[in-house]
Amino acid sequence: MKLAKVKTDKSDTKAISEYGRLNDVPLYNVLTEVQSEYLQLFRLLDSYLKLRTATKNKLIRRRSIRYSLKVCLWFFEAKFKTFKQRGRGFGDSFVRVS
């Protein structure tokens, strides 16, 4: 197949015509109304499935963040509790600066 250096409608038409003569090109079959409707429904279903997956992922991410925050809070509360228990005797030795 020859490619023209200058891209115009005329050169495109010649290239398409030559391709059609050299190769067996099948005819395009138009979808029926039922096929077209099914295609639209499958695309809609696909978009709903993607939305469902995105929503599930968002919920999982929020649960894991909430869980990790609870663990961090528990950890810091435990550390603070042990710090308070150990630091009871140290309270008098600190000097306050006003």
C-alpha cells in the first residue's frame, strides 16, 4: 500500500480504494435494535460494576484507616498510662517556667 506524502481527501480516497481492490474487505453489518439495546445494557452494567468496585474499595480503605487510628490511639493511651505511672515520683522535680 502506498502512502502519499501529502495528506488530502483525494489521496485518502485513492488509498482506501486501492486497499479495497487488493484485499477482501467484509461488509459492515448494522446492529439490530435488540442488539443495540443489549450493547447499551451491557455497557451500563459494566459501569455499575466499576462503580460498585470503587465503592467497596473506598469502604475497605476507610475501615482500614479507622482500624489503624484505633490501634494508634490504643497504643498512645497505653504508653501515656505507663508514662503517668512511672512519672509519679518525677512531678515534684520539674521546674515551672512562667
